[in-house]
Amino acid sequence: MRLTRRELLLGSAALPLLAAEKAPPPRPSVLLILVDGLGAHMLGCYGNRVIRTPNVDVLCRSGARFVRSFVATPEPAASRATLLSGLTPRQLAERPGQAPLLSDVLAAAGYDCGYCGAWDLGAGPDHGIKFWERSPEPAAASAKALEFLDGRKPGQPFFLTVSYQLPVMAAPQYRALYRGVSLDPIGWEPAAPNATAGKGILSDLEAAMRGAAASVTAVDDEVQRLIKKLDARGLRDDTLIVFTATCGEMLGRHGLWGDGRASDPPNMFDEVVGVPMIWQWGRRVPPESVRPEVVRSFDVLPTVCALAGANPPAGPAPGRSYAPAVLNERFPKKNPWVDLAFGEFGKIRMVRDKTYKLVLREGGPNELYDVEHDPREQVNQYANDQFLVVRNGLTQDLNGWSKQF
């Protein structure tokens, strides 16, 4: 069929409109907020009924919350390196100081990069970071982060990491919030026989928990300072905000205080490997989304890259982008998401799915928990023959992953 000149002109005029409709959205700026020692169980939006985190809770309601998010190792420094590089602790040990970070990738893609707060990744900063302030004190880290944001303009993409450590002693106004408050809902237990790091704190656990709760609330206020600055600068709608943690804190559960190093042998309880993972980006991320996928800290780099239109570093890496889940879209049928989290800490290895967790140690003791029915990991089923098929299957998954990465 031959088209008339008028039909041809109309058709060609429509092409720019169709192209505009299919054009990708502008690249977002990225604000990555990390907190050391903040387990998911310590936040109101993850069910904590004692610790006040109103600002993070509001951020959570405006975006997507992943309820099964796990770090690759339960210790801040190594976990921070894993999250920012997308590599496992073992891979990083093979190339110390040489692995590119997320900031390298985004800087190469035209992003202005800044980093404020706890670093512990070597001399630093380099890695494409032009604005840098290494200060573990939350208020100081926020102050420099606000200075960085004051220099941004709409339409100029930036990548800012703000890495907080919980203050050792929160200001009096935060400590006052927890005087006389019952701490029983936290679920603390008497000191465990294998408690090591933090064992002295367990002798006055109630005071320690009140202090920790106050510190979390203090950092929650720092998060609000960042969000207010984005709003004031007109940057909020175009900024992808990622809020997560490098590891959690036992907070008296299992009779332990600290991260994975709180016990001998070190532990991989969900309190220390289960962390908050919240994504917010204007209208692109549906509000009040609750995502069931099992996601890992080394997935953050490829996910941010996918949303920012950047290419992740070449080479073998364990992570995968879960951008479809962030945007409430479906994964490809030919490449569905696999709900398995892996971790390692020295000679300890872990694998976890939605139902079970397996922890293997050279020389033992090994652990297997039915986390669906025993979420507090109280009953070790490793020697229970009723779980033999589960144990063998997860062992095979873990061995396969360890050989590959």
C-alpha cells in the first residue's frame, strides 16, 4: 500500500513524539546512607517497638523496604568494602586497595562524587571522589554532607555517600527519651557463656541498651538533616536515596553485645547480618512498597549502576541488579531472581534463603535454623535428620558459590 504525501508527513512528525515517550528518564543523583551497627531489628519500620526512628520510618513509607536484606560479612570495615565494591571479602583480599568502587564507576559516568564519614578503606579517597571528609562523628559527617549538597544544582548528577557510626554517647536530649522505658520488647537475654567482645557491657545491659537506643535516634535525626537539605535545594525528586547498614548489632539478644565478633566462635545471627535496605526515588519507586526478595549487600553496586545508566566494573562479581524489584517491576521470566544470600567471615560461611539458614565452620560447630518458624534462631537443627535434605541442598549451594567467588 502506497502512502500519500500527507500521511508520510504526519507519520514522520509523530516519530519525535514516540521517541520522547520512550526516552529514558534523566539519570538520578544518588545519596547512599550507611550506618555501622544498625540491624534491621533496631528500626521502627522493621518492627522495633522501643527505639524511636521517626525520620527513617517516614523515608521508608515513601519508598521500597526490603524485608530480607543481608550483608556478606558481619563486621563494619569489611562489609563497607564489600558493599562499595560489589566483591566478596575473599575477592577483596586477593586485590587489596585495587578494586574499583561504586564512586569510580559513577565518576566515569559524569557524576560528581563526595564521601563523608567513616572510611576505613585505606589511605583514600581517590576512587573518583573529589569532596571528602573522613569523620566518624555523625554531626560532623552531616555538616560536610550538607556543604556538599549546597554546592549542587538541579540537573547535575551527584553521588554522595554519608557513612555514619553510632555515637558512643548520645546527647542528653536523646538519652532522656529512654528513661523509664521498658526494654523487654528488644528481647535481650542473660550473658552467653561464649560472649567475647562486649562482654563487660553485658554486666550492665539495661544501661547499655538505653544508650544504644539513644544513639540510633540521634543518627535518625541526622538522616532528617540530609533529607531537608535535598528538599531545600530542589534535589529530592531527582535523587535516588539508598539507606542501609554495614552490619547489625546483637543488642543483648542471644546474650551477646556487638557484631559478629561478639562471640567465640564469631556468629552469623540475623541480628548482625540482617540490615535495613530502603530505596526512595521521587515517583519512580512506589511508596510503601514491601519487597520479599532476598537481597545482598554486594547487589547494591549493580543495582545503582542499572538505575543510573552506568556499566559496572568488568570481571567476576557475585552481585546482580535487583532494579526491577526497586521499581516494582517483574524480573525477566528467563532470568528470575534467586532468593539466596551468602556470607563469609574468616573460615565461617553462611547461606540463607527465605526459610532456612546454614552456617558452616571449619571444625564446627555448624548451625541450621528454620528461620521461618524460628526467626530468633533458638533451635539448631543441623544434627536433626528431619532437615537432612535441606542441609544437603544448602551445603551444595554454598559450596558452589564459594568455588565461583
